[in-house]
Amino acid sequence: MTRTANPARRGAGLTGAVWTVLAWLAGLLFFLPVLWMVLTGFKREVDAASNPPSWFFTPVLDGYRQVFDRDLMPYLLNSLMASVISTLLVLVLATPAAYALSIRPVARWRDVLFFFISTKMLPVVAALLPVYLLVQNLGMLDNVWTLIVLYTAMNLPIAVWMMRSFLLEVPTALIEAAAMDGASLPVTIRRILLPIVAPGLAATALICFIFSWNEFFLAVNLTATRAGTSPIFLVGFITSEGLFLARLCAAATIVSLPVVLAGWIAQKQLVRGLSMGAVK
């Protein structure tokens, strides 16, 4: 039996090694554009626009100097404010909604879930005109709070679906025991549910933050000078004079850092959250 087991183990080990190599190759393939963007940010404009691309160059900081000379900070602060506040609002609204659709399901909960996700099927451009007219009549054009409200509405359906899948993993016996001990619903959510689904909460928050940070269409149509976000700042490097590729890549690298930093800080919670329910 040992002789028959060894080839099987060797075959399983070889298969695992092949999948590991393929996973690394796929990861490097997806990372290559990001690496090229970072490297291009350290090039001169003449080197960045060369065809074929120049692989060997002398690194310079001209692109980063020109980015900061164009006053990047207000755009970053607007993006940070819109993304953080809208993400917090989404979590506050999505958690009780997901509770009502999972642990204590309301009547016709399937129809409610479909209604939530159906709002994501409408193209944003189809709703732009009525949204623009409403915001204009309210005097809220070029206002960060307009983006906060829209980003909250944009991310809420996804957050409800994600939080519902995480809450379904909570044993109902814990909820029943808390109810027998006299715990109210807010206490049950705060002291029992949230600690259990904290990884899922972190995963939902990070995804909503990324979606808000990267949103461009609403920002470019509803903001101008005061409430412009970081994607709007990047468009400024595409002018009638040409595409300033080195400066654009330098700015894109800086704009990407907050999202990368947030993902790095929450990576353990993110992996645990996205894997909840994967193993029964």
C-alpha cells in the first residue's frame, strides 16, 4: 500500500506545484500594468512617450513635482471625505437591513432582495439627467455632500447582499439565547452579531470604499472646482496639447496609495470576510 500511496502523493504534490506556479503567473500578469504605471511616473515625458517603450531610463521626480504643484490635496481630501462618510453610512444602513433579510426575514424578502439588486441594473447615464436636475434645483451642484448621498445609494444594494450572506453564517441559537436573556435588538446587533461578522463588515467596507474612491461619472458631471475628486484631477493631464503620460502615471500612483494602504491594513479581515461560508 505504501508503494501505491507514494505515486499518488507525488502526483498531488506536482499538481499543487503547477497550480501554485499558475497562480503566481496570473498574479504577476495582473500586477504588470500597475508596475508599469509606477515606473512610468519616474520617467521624463520624452521617455514615457517613446515608441517602442524604453525599458532603461534615469529615474527623475519631475512628474511628482508637477503633480504637487497643481494642488492635489483638495481633490484627495474631497475623495477621502466622500468615500469614508458614504462607506460609514452604507454600513449603518446595510447591517439592520441585512438582519431583516436573513436572521429575521421580512415578508416577501426575495422580492426585496431583487429590488435592491435591480437598482444596479440601470445604467448610471440613464439616471444622470433627472439626478442632475434634482441636484441643480436643490442648489447642491459642486458639493461633496451630493456625492456622499449618491455614493451611499450606489453602494447600499451591494452592501446589503454581502452583509446578508455574512449574517446567514451566524448561528440562530446565539440570537435566541440573547433574546431569552432580555437583550434588545440594538444590543444583540452590537454585542453579538457585529463581533462575529467583523471580517465580513471589513470586506464590505473596503469594497464600498474602493467603489466610491474610483467613481468618476457622477463626479465629473456634478462637480466643478470645489468638490472635484481625485479621478477628476487625473483627467486634467489629458489636454488638447497632448497626453502628459509621465505626470498622469505619477498622479495615478499617488491617488492609488490610499486604496492600497487600506487594503493592506485590512487584508486579514478581508480574506476572512470573503471566505466566510466557503467551508461548511
